[in-house]
Amino acid sequence: MNVACRIVNLQEEYIKLFNDQKSLLQSGAPKKMNSLRDDALKIFEEKGIPSNKVEAYKYTNLQPYFKGSLNVAFTNDAAHNDITQHFHCEVPQLNTYNVFLVNGWFSAKDSDLNLPDGVIVCSMQEAEQKAPDVFEKYYGETAPMKEDSLVAMNTAFAQDGAFIYVPKGVVLDKPIQLVNIMTGDEDRLAFQRNLIVVDENAQLKVMLCDHTMSSQRFVINTVTEVFAKENSVFDVYNVQNQHNLTTQVQGIYVHQKKNSNILTNNLTLHAGIARNNVNVTMDDDHCESHVYGLYLSDKNQHVDNSTFINHAKPDCQSFELFKGVMDDSATGAFSGRVYVAQDAQRTNAYQSNNNLLLTDNAKINSKPQLEIYADDVKCSHGATVGQLDDEAMFYLRARGINKEEGRILLMFAFAYEVIEKIRVEPLKEQIRGLVEKRFRGEFDKCDSCVVCGQPGSNASCL
Amino acid sequence: MLVIKDLHAKIEDKEILRGINLEVKPGEVHAIMGPNGAGKSTLSSVLAGNEKFEVSEGSVSFNDKELLELSPEDRAREGLFLSFQYPIEIPGVSMVNFMRTAVNEHRKYRGEDPISASEFLKLMRDKKKLVEIDSNLTNRSVNEGFSGGEKKKNEIFQMAMLEPKLAILDETDSGLDIDALRVVANGVNKLKSPERSTIVITHYQRLLDYIVPDYVHVLYKGRIVKSAGKELALELEEKGYDWIKKEFED
Amino acid sequence: MAEDQNKILDEVTGGEYKYGFYTDIEMDTIPKGLTEDVIRMISAKKNEPEYMLEFRLKAFEKWQKMEMPDWAHLNIPEIDFQDIIYYAAPKKKPQLESMDDVDPELRATFDKLGIPLDEQKILSGVAVDAVIDSVSVKTTFKETLAEKGIIFCSISEAVHEFPDLVKKYLGTVVTDSDNFFAALNSAVFTDGSFVYIPKGVRCPMELSTYFRINAMNTGQFERTLIVADDDSYVSYLEGCTAPQRDENQLHAAIVEIVANERAEVKYSTVQNWYPGDKEGKGGIYNFVTKRAICKGDYSKVSWTQVETGSAITWKYPSCILQGDHSVGEFYSVAVTNNYQQADTGTKMIHLGKNTRSLIVSKGVSAGKSQNSYRGLVKVSKRADNARNFSQCDSLLLGDRCGAHTFPYLEIANNSAKVEHEATTSKIGEDQIFYCNQRGLSTEDAVGLIVNGYVKEVINQLPMEFAVEAQKLLQISLEGSVG
């Protein structure tokens, strides 16, 4: 069932919407999901949609984007159309296990036959039946709903999403790709909630691919919780390719146990307003985490990456690198907080954010932060803002490479450091190609949104 | 091939070249020597088109074209190669990607089709052998983490790949041990042909034992103050530059 | 010999706060609390012209509507602003003809602090303005400076004697609505120093202000204004101490600097307010707004600070780089021990073209202290070719303290080059071992390494200050290595 609402004062209408639709919200959703809704709503009511007065959202005022006339689907009707048949992912040659979501609702997946024994991939709505203990134990346990009102909002409203469980010792040989497609004839607000549990000694790689398939305005609030148990290895690649009228808040919250090794990589190729939150809690010794991101923005796009690396226990290592290229009137922000708790001795933490500004109107704000309460640590962070190196450019030109080609080579070289960190070879190759196309202007900025196949043919491409 | 007439150039209002005249014919090897600060590297930078320097007077024709009117890349495509005194490190750009792009740009300029991948790899292999460059150097990013000697060898390798008409070697010998110097010089000599000319810029005579010049010019305070055959290099080595300084003090 | 050695040992290891004594001077104070009447009373006591009273009342009105900022990484106990005395002055008339007129008690106080008030006794060419509690008691070398046209006097004096300059510049760099403490200071400030360096003059000696809080329950609210006209140069030093008391005392100062075309101002601080005892009892709350504007082309302002005192420090000496080619520098050492808290750093606001800024911050945390660097580098859209480099290092001594780095980079011009680097580490055990093996005690080794670590900043200080700063560091870190 679809509900149209007009949002002017934010909390006021959202709370009314929640109360009016409460029975629909709860129907079919797992008990644990429903049990957190009221508390979450209270937090949301108190804090609201963050404006730039909230320190964590200083460079992205989300309030205007959550206003206006928006539709919300409280049942999964839309998920049962055949849109997924028309969809062609830009990373198609990849051998992956595909899962489709439509407007945040679980829609379809490849047959289970290919999956190793015990691996569960299903909708959140089904998860309670298929893995009751796991769901009950982990849902809502690492997403910080008290600290972030958007997580609270998601917890109050989300009804579906994907659930993945990889049992002890199982190694998935190919990545699971979660493709979320935003579509429909009305402007739309969607909530998606994913839960991923990688059990002891298991290994999993996930791709989150977000696409828009119609030219409407979309607002998406996604929360993904990940639990990486002892000795596990987990990768998530978040490939964002959405049109300019999209606002997406994408939160990935990872909780690590002993000797686990995780990697997150936010690859923002195209977006309207993108706010990515990555929180990693290393809650045991000898964890390793890699947190990366690449954002390529032009037109009036805005990308804000916010990370929180929590060294809660000793002997952990974290590596963080975010790089951005800002063209036209694009604006970008990075804030990274590395927190080393008292007694988290022998911590190594590295953080770096580098930006290229290509035009007079592009802007970047960077806020790398270290907060350290233990003494036996090696922590460093760095941030730079600059342009392409004149000397390098001259060297290229002296070898007969023209200015434009030289620019592309150097931009690509700049971006490559992040692409290099991708631990799935075919994906690395694909992303490499996409990024190069992107810099050459060959990658239509609305690629794979069927509505505006022609560059500039639609308002949303401007 | 190259005719420089009364060339003046300055950087931030400081005149460095103050009237250079020089003609290089096909197949010739010219050595330009001179004390530090004479303007040797400025001359090579100006010829290659580094925008840091402003040409205030004079003309340079290269294969009957006005060199100074060409962009740096077109100068390169016309067949002018500069071996940099300090080759630039470009992290993230692989040598293979870099060279393939450069070779194809040259071909495009001549109206030829891009080189196929297999042909290109073969070309790389051949040239690597020619200049005795270590195979794994070309798998790395351009000059990144290369030793001084490796960087210079890499310059000669690129020269072999691009087959220029005129090569300018800017202090290619500086900081090289004798073995690396020999390798670099051998590479240059192997590429020698009746059509190809070379300008060797150096402070010392040693490189000229290996790359034998037809002419030696002494550059001092932005002018060529003396020109002669290769024996001049030996004389300079023996007597140093002081006598030049005395003779031509303004 | 042996006696000398003992004395030195005592001095070096007796790491207690040396300046914690209290002088019994007859004081003129007003009752506790802050109201409009109190402000009128302060203004009347100082016999101020009408424009100053208006200035104060306007600020007070704004302050009443403001709230205490809570964004810093500090745990600030509630401050009762009605429980503070806003004016306290030594009773003896502050107008002094010669040294003989200075209250002997007061003179003894400054002798004990090592601050020379007697020009004859001074070897080093430093002119001093001494401020005790709310008023300036003595400014030395005034006449010598006057010959060159340099004005160096208390701000109270300037209000009367140079009203045009005061009206033109006071409150222009730090406005009364800038922040909570700036508004408070604008309403109640009692004294401070005023410096004017005329066009083309290079000030021949270091100018210095020495601040001392003496009286109980008082707050100190001084205000310094430095104006360097075209092509002038001045180096200015600031030092401060306070008696050892169990209750906390408030210090909320403002420093404004204006640098006109090609002018250069160097401002150095050694901040040594009473930091509280080992248990965190007492100490000064130090909330200071310091800001410079590089108004003219090619002007330069350089801040150097050594922060070892105060229970809480909240301070961000900043530069507004308005003139083309102007330069801002910030060198800082902040040492915290026991229960001290510091949140300090700088703001570099690039507005003009070809402006440059440099930030070097060295934090040292020990005991149970918290030490934060907070800085902003902002390049506005029109500030072409701006350059900034920031290096912010933290050193941790002990596993119960914290070291934090909060830099903000806001860049809206694509010709800007901005680099920020920060590291946090502890002293390497191999380094200490190497020193031990050469016969140094661990404590000495740490001192040596810390001094090496902060050298880049200390080198910016004038000679005598540098020596004092090094000693201070040693004392501040006493007992922090186990």
C-alpha cells in the first residue's frame, strides 16, 4: 500500500505517518524489528532530521531533502513487478549471486542451489523464520540509533531489506550482489534495512549497488548492520550510481570480533546528495579493518563521507583512505573520527583524505580527527586539497601526450589508489574501466537509468 | 634540423638566456658544457616548451617549423625528446599505460592507427633489451621509487620507444656510477643514425668519452661563448671553467 | 659547590607550582555579581568617557542572551557568573611618577616573580606593562618608546589619551558578539595593554605584559590591543601567573591585533596560570579569544604559545588573512598533566590572494589530562593561490591521558594547496634505552626527548622566554614518568 504525504515540518508529519500506519508497519515484520520501533521513534522525535547545526552533519544539511511531497510504500506491491528483468547492471560480467530489491523491498534472487550449505539469503521479513536465533541476537545491536537520528528513523520505519547469514567455516566463492532499484511514477521515500552475519572463520564479499530507474525524486535511508565473528573475512563494496535528484543516506555499521578482517569501500560514481556513514567497532583484539572511499562528483552533486573507527580493544589495526575529485559546482565533505579507547594499547591507525578541486566553484570540507586515550599507539592522519601537479603534467606533455589526455591519466592515477584496494579482481577491473570512462566523459552520467538514455535529455541529468 | 637564432628567455623577470645561436644538422652530436648556472638546463626546458620560462626574443626552427609556436606535446610528436635532469615521479601511473598512451599519440599525429597490444608488448621487450633496462621497472609506476640510475635508464628507454629525431640529454650523467653511465651511453649510441641528432648537456667531459660529440659549445651567462671540436671538452676538463669565466667576464 | 648543586636539584625536582604565593596588598574591590549597575560601577571607577560605557553596556546586553559554548572537548564544571568579583585593584593610586611610588609589597611581588619593574635594574631590553588583578600598575620604558612615537600603555590610559585610536580599532577584530567569553570580556574588562607602532617604525625592544591574578574570588578580564601601522614591526610577549588556591578562578581575556600594509607582529605567550593541584583541585579557567587581522598587503602575524598552566584552557589564536600576500603563523606547545584539560589551536582564514599560513602544534599529555588540538583552515572563494601547511603532533606520556586532533579544512578555491598532517605516538622505548645506556636517567631522557620534540616551537620564542619555557616544561611534566 502506498501512502502519499506532504512533509513541511519534518518530525510532525513523520510521527503522524508512523502512528497512522503503525499496523501496516508491524504486519509481517519480525518481532525484534517491531520491538524497537517505539524507542526509535522517541529518539527521532527528539532529534529530528539533522541540519548542519548537528556537528556530525555540519557539512550536509539534510532537512530540505526530507521535505516535500513523498510517497512511502508500506507493503511490498512494487517489489512484485518485472522491473528487475529490464535492469542491466554496469558491472554485469561479474560472476555474482544476485539479489534484487525494489524501493527497499526484497524482490527476487537467484536460485539457492548455487549457495553452499547453510548459507541463508532472504528478505528481512523471512529472516525470523529461517534464522530465528541469529536474527534475534543481532538485529539492531550495532547501528547507533541513540547517536544518529537517521538510524533511529530507519529503525522506526524500515520493514524490509536483505538478510545474509554465512555459517561457521563457509567461504563464499563469489560475491553476493544486492541491487536496490528505485523506481515509480511518484517522488518517493524508501527505507531499507539489511543484516549480515558472517560467522566464525567464514568469508563473504558483498556488493551494494544502488540505482535509479525513473526520473523521480528519491530519498533513501538505508542501514546495513554487519557482524564479523572470530577469524572471519568480510568485504563490502558500495557502488553508487544514481541520478541527481536522489538523496541517499547509506549507513554501514560493522562489529568485529577477534582476528576478523573487514573492508568497506564506498565508490560514489554518481549521486545527487549522498551521505555515507561507515562505523567500525573493533570489539576484540587483533582485528583489522580497511575503510576506503572514492567520490567523483560534478554538476551540483554533493557527497559526504563520515566514518567512525572505534579501536575499543588492543592490538587492532585500521587503514583508512578516502579520495575525491570535485568538478563543476560539486561539493564534498569528509569527516573521519578515529577513536582509541583507554587500554586499547598497540593500536595502529592510519587515516588519509586527499582531494582534487578542478574548478572555481567546486568545494571541499575535510575533518579528519583523532581521539586517543591509550599511549602505546601509532596513529596518524593527513588531509590534502590540491590540483593536478603541473610538473607531472609537463612531463606527460613532453612525451607527446596532450593536455586533456594527461589530465585524464593523472586523475585516474589519483583515483587508482582507492581502486587498487578492491579485493575482488574482476570487480577491480570493472571499476577501473568505469572510472576511466567516467573521467573521459564517456560514461554517460545517467548510465543504466533507462529513462534518460540520452545525455542531458532529462531534467534530472542537469 | 634545428636552428636557434638569438634566443632570449627569462623566468620571473630574470633573464637566463641572453642570445643563443646554434644550428644542429641531421646526424650530428653537439655537446653543450658550461659552469653551474650558465643556463644549460634552461635551454633544454625552453626547447621542450616548459611554460615556466618566457621567451622574450629570438626564434627556433625545427624541421622547418616554428618550434616556439608549438605546444610541448606537439614538439614531442615532431620528434623532439628531452631526457629530464630530474625525471618526475608519477605515482599510480604505470609505465605500460604511460608509454602506450605516448606511442599512440605519436602515431595519431602521423596519421597511423593505434598499435595493437601484442605489437606494443613486443616493442617494449625489444627496446628494453636494447637499453638493458630491468624488466620489472616497466611494471611499476612512472619513476616512483626508482633509484637515480634507474630513472636515467628509464629516460633512455622512453627515448628508444619514441624514436625521436632530436634528443636532448640534460645532465643525463649526473649522479650516475660508471656502469650505469656506460649503459646509458650505449643505449644512446645504439639509437644513433644519420637522421637522428643529439644534444648532450653536461658539466663534465666523462660522458663525452662514450658519446663522442662532433661539436662542443661552452655556454656561459646565457650565451654560447666558445665553439670547437671535441678537443674543447678535454681542455675544459683539464683547466676547469675559471679561464672561461675570466675571459668572458662582463 | 655541593650546596649549589643541591639548590639546582631542588629547583629542578621540586616540581611544585613556584608562583603560588599570595601577596597581602590593600585592595579596592566591588561586591560579587554581574549586573548593569556593576558595569556602570566599573566604568565609573575607571573614570571612563561615555563611549566606553556604551561599548560595555551593548556587550553586556548581548552576553545576557548568549550561552556558554559546549563544543570543545572539555569537561567544564558549571560556572556561577554571579559569584565572581569583577573588579579588584591595589588601593594605592595607580598613577606613579617613579619606582619609589610603587607599593613596596607590590614591588616585592614582582621581584619574586622575576619581573623587572625598575628600569635601572634591567639588563635585557624588555619594556614591561604589569597588570595585577584588574589594573595596570606600572609600564616601564614608556618615555624611551615615546621618542620613536610608539605608544605602550595600559588600555585604561589609552581610552583617555588616544580615544581616536581606541575608537577606530577596539572591538573590530573580536566583536562583542563573537562568542560568549568575548561578550563577557567586552562588558567587564578592566585593564590590559595598548600598543601602537607608527608607520615605518621598528620597535627597538621587546614589549611585554605580565599578568597576575592575586585577589580571591576575582576574575581577570584583560584586554590587549596592538596596532602595527604600515611597514612597522613589533615583538610582544605575554606572561602570567596566579596564587595557588583551592577554588577555581576565571580568566577571560581578549587580544586583538591589527597589522597594516607590510607590518609584522610577533606575539609570544608563556601561559603559566595555576593549573590546580595533583588531585585536580583549584586552578584557573582560561577562556581566551585572540585574533589578528592581516589587513594590509604583505603583512604578517606570528603567534607562538607555550601553554603549561591553567586547569582548563580554551584558546584559539587566529589570523584573518585579508591583505594579499599576507602571512599567518601559529606555533604552539601545549602541555597537560594531572587533571588539566586543554582545547587549543588556531583558525587561519584566507581571504586575500597569495596568502600563506603555517601551523605547527605540539601537544604533550601526561597524568590524567586531556589535550586537544582544534583548528580551522578556511580558504574562501576569492583567495587565489592560498597555501597552508599544518603539522599537529601529539605525544602521550602515560596510559590514562588523552590526545586528540580535530582539524577542519574548508576549501572553496581550486588553486589552494592545503596539507594537514598529524601523528600521535609515545616516546619510543628504544630512544629511552639509548639514553639510559649513555647514563641518563629516564626522567632526564624524557625531558630531553620532549624538548627535542617541541624545539621547533620553542625556537620561535625570544631568548629569555625560551629558557623559561624549557624550564616550565620540565616542571609541568614532573612525576609523569614512572
